[in-house]
Amino acid sequence: MPITYHVHNDGHTIIAIASGVVTSEEFVEYEVAHATDERIKSPLSELLVIKAGALRNISEDDIEDVIRHRKEQPNPPMPHKCAMVISLGDAQSWDIAKFYEGMVKLHYPKTIIVFGDERIARIWLGIEEQDIG
């Protein structure tokens, strides 16, 4: 799967990487997988690093589909912070991430911010190296 994630810090931290070319089905699969992962606990910090071009096939309609699928899940969304890191110069992924950021604000108890720098994103989330060891 082009989006992989690992759970750290006793279930309080998710670090995910989107690489290759992500399809809408794979984006939905990622959202559902970590939403239903029993290892994950509140309060949660999620770092989603999106490699260059990974979201090139994702549209605003696909993001709306992701939101719809999340609403269909039996467990309510967990309040958490999410930092999406977009590769510099990847305007398509940046636009989709910003659209996703806006949609999430409307539908979930989740704070999401799009960053261009992973170090700054980690600082905002409070993720330190010892948290992911």
C-alpha cells in the first residue's frame, strides 16, 4: 500500500508515509485502518508525510469520498492533531491537502495543519525521537 503507518509512544503517535501514487481507495483504506486500529489511544498525534507526487491522482471528490467513508465507521472519530507534510514544489498535493484540511475542520474533532517542513510539523505535534523508538 502506498500509505504505510506505524504506531509509537504506547499508541499516542502515528507516523505515516504516502509514497508512490496513492489512489482514492488507498487513501480511504488508510483512513479506515488507523481509525479502527485498537492500538491507537487518545490523545493522538498523527504525522502524515506525503512524498512528491503521491497525491497526484487524488481529487476533491476523492477527499469527499474519504470523509463519507469515515462517517460510516461505527466508532466515533478520536480527537487528535494531524500534521500533513507536503514536498516543496508539489502544488497538486498541497492543494489537495489544504482541501482535506478544510473538510476535516467541518466534520471531525481533529486539528489538521499542512506543513512544508517535517521538522516544524514534528515540533507542532510534540513528537520527539524518543517517542518513536
